Amino acid sequence: MTGSVAVLIPVKAFDGAKARLAPVLDKAARANLARSMAETVIAAASPLPVTVVCDCDEVDAWARSMGADVVRVTRPGLTEAVEAGVDALGRAGVSTVVVAHGDLPLATDLSHCADFTGVTLVPDRHHDGTPVAVVPTGVGFRFAYGPGSYAAHVAETERLGLPWRSLPDPQLGWDVDEPADLDNDAILIDRQPAGTT
């Protein structure tokens, strides 16, 4: 795989996913939504190889059934999971990693994000988060997910002196964290409210 490009998708346990959507979706609907969105992102990665980084057996088995490789982590946290996944792919000979979050329900194509030598950062639609980040391996890039991650990743890129670009993308910039993020007719979910039968 030397010199290759691969997609890394961090995926949390479906059972506890998307807790902030609890006011509008019950637990089963949140789990189904999380799984469906992650499947959408895997499909959008084609034809690039996909590795899922996770910390639970259910997601591990699901990812393998989807044809993805798996990196297991033991420590919780998105930043730690992504760094472990990028490190593992680098050691396997991958030169460029497309880190794509698993909650991008409108994603259709990730390959164009990797057609730049250096770092590509796709901001979310609020220009705060980083739903997709393309980084070279072996440069010591330090991820910083959470509020303000886009600005933090720009600063990290500049600290390392790497060429970079911002790549706003309406499909890849629409991630789902809060109930308002479901307000898009293209997101097809079971909209049964929490607490109803």
C-alpha cells in the first residue's frame, strides 16, 4: 500500500450514538441513523480503501461486513481514535489519509478531497468543525476535535509548515450532532419522536 491513499472513518458504538438527538429520536432510531450515516460515508469513499477505527465489537463486525479494515482502540475519544488510526495506516504504508466522520448523511464522494498534495480541510457548514481532513502520514499532525476544530487544524497545519487548502463542500459539510441538523429533506430517517411507540 506504499504511496497510497486510504479513508479512515471513526465510528462510535451505535448503541450509544448521537445522544444529543434524544429529544427527537428514541435510542433505536438514533442507532439506526448512526449506522445508516456510516454506511453512506463508506459508500462515498469508493473506490478508495476504507478503515474504520472503533472501540466495540458490534462496530468491528459491522465494518468488516461492509468490506472495511478495522483498527481497534481502547481509549475513548475522537481525537485519540483518529490519531491511532492515522498512525496504523502510516505504518501499513499509506501515505495520505482521508479522515471522514461517520455522520455525514449527504456524502456522495470523498475521492476529490485527496487530489491535493498537502493538507485538505473541509469545514462544516458552521465553519467550526472539521468533518473531513486529509493529512499526510508521518508528519506528526496533531488532531484537535471538539469546538473550534477547524481553526485548530488550520493552526496545526501552519505549525508544521505544510501546504494546505480549505475545501468547502455542502454535502461533506453537513454533519449531524443536534436536532436542527436533521432539518434537511435529503436525510431519510425514521422520524418517530423519542418516547412514542
